[in-house]
Amino acid sequence: MFVRLNRGYFDEAGDDGGEGGGAGGGSEPTVAELQAQIAALGESQTTLQQENDRLNGKITEANKHKKEQERAARDAQRAKAEADGNYEQLFKSSEVERESLTQQLTGLQSSIESKEINGAAMRIASNLAEGANIELLSEFITRRLKFAEGSIKVVDETGSLTVSSLDDLANEFAGSSRYASLIKGRQSSGGSASGGSSSGGAVKIMKRADFDALDPISQSKFMKDGGKLEI
């Protein structure tokens, strides 16, 4: 509804020469007339707002109905696939999830086993060596350990399982001339150590193959501690 607000009116009496105007003369609308027109505009605005709300409600309802139809279609497709015995896609989906969980479990188990082996190697090394030599010796001991059947086992130089215990392995390292330079109390004696004149202490000697097997940090520590490579 639209109402046109007229700014002027013609006074019919003006044509007759009456007071207040002549031909073509105008007069301002009264307060009552203005109020009436404003009220009419207000009613029109209210009507338009109600119509707008009604249209928005219909659009919202239509969107809701469309989403329900799409969801129902997806459910129907899945039900049809199951009814037709088409489990291939469902199987693939479950397999992907299973493989992911298996990888997580394997990684976690590997991490735990590695920590247990390193811990055991460090305990043996700390009883046989001292200072920086503990870490160096533990690396060699770690290579002789393997986690199998739920516990730490001792392996030989080729990686094959043995019947030796951790105590047996500790005794083997303690009496080995190969690692004498790392064993406390044996640095100045044994097949792989020789006396040194520097600072009155013993010179630690290691075979080149054993040195190359160490990580860069351990190699650096060995050399800083005055270690020498066997020629």
C-alpha cells in the first residue's frame, strides 16, 4: 500500500475571490491530515514486514526439507549397497582404519622396546665404565640386545638369539680385550689399551671399525677425552 503525501491543496473558494487565496492558491495540510497519512504509512510498513517474514519462513522450511531429502538419499544408497551385498567399499573403509591403528600400535611398541633396551644397556655400562665411557660402552651393548617374546634377549655378533643372560653379557664385556679401553680399572692394561704419557693417565684406544660405528656425538666425546684410534 502506498500513500502519496500532497504538499499543497487548492482552495475552491479562491476562485470566487474568497479570503485566503485566489486561483491557483494553496494551503498547508493540517496536523490531523499529516497524522492520518503517517498512520497509513505505518500500516503499510507493518504489512510489508509481515509478508517478508512469511516469505523467509517458507524459504527456511524449504531448505530444511531439501537437507532431509539429501540425507534420506544417502541412507537409501548405503542400505541398497548392503542389501545388494556390495560390502567392498565398507570393507575398504574399515581396513584403512585398522591399518592406521595397527601402525600406531606398532610404533608405540617399538618405542617402548627401544627405551627398555637402551635402559638395560646403560645399567650394564654404568657398572663397567665411568664418565663418558658409560655412554660409549652402552652403544656397543645395545647392539647385543633384542626385544623378543616380551622381554630383552641377548644376541650374538650376527644378531642371532642366544641363551645368555644380561649378567652373562656384562661379564663378556668386562673380560673382553676389545673393550678394555672403556672398562674402568682396565684402561692401562688389556689387549686394546696402552699406557700414555699425557697427564700421567691412560690413553684410550679404540679400533677404527668400532669408532666408525659410533654416532658423531659419541665420536666427539671419545676424541675430547683423549681417545686414540688403533692403527
